Amino acid sequence: MSFLDRLLGNDQQRAETRYAGRESATDRAARKRREGHRRSTTKTAREGQAWEDRDRAGERRGGWYRPAR
């Protein structure tokens, strides 16, 4: 038992009683990380679709390259 444990008490026991039923900081950080991943995946998919739409629109209006006829 360290000096701080003797001075402050057992922090694990205190956390179990004082913060019972609440999400831990580690769990919250992991949840936020997972949510951010899904959000960025959707954003990336939207950007890719926008690029594809621009590319196809350029093909329809005849971009810089025109094949020989």
C-alpha cells in the first residue's frame, strides 16, 4: 500500500460506489472513437460519390479528350 492509498483510500472502491452505473472514461472514449469512424466512413463515401458524379458529367459534356472519329 502506497502513501497515497493510505492518505486517500482505495480509489477503485471509491469509483465503484461513487460512480456506479455511469459510463467510464475509457468506455466513453472508445464509443466516441467508434462513432467517429462511422462518421468519417460516410463522409469518405460521399466524397467518392461526388467525385464519380463530376467525372461522369465531364464525360457527358465531352472533356478534354475526344477520340478520333
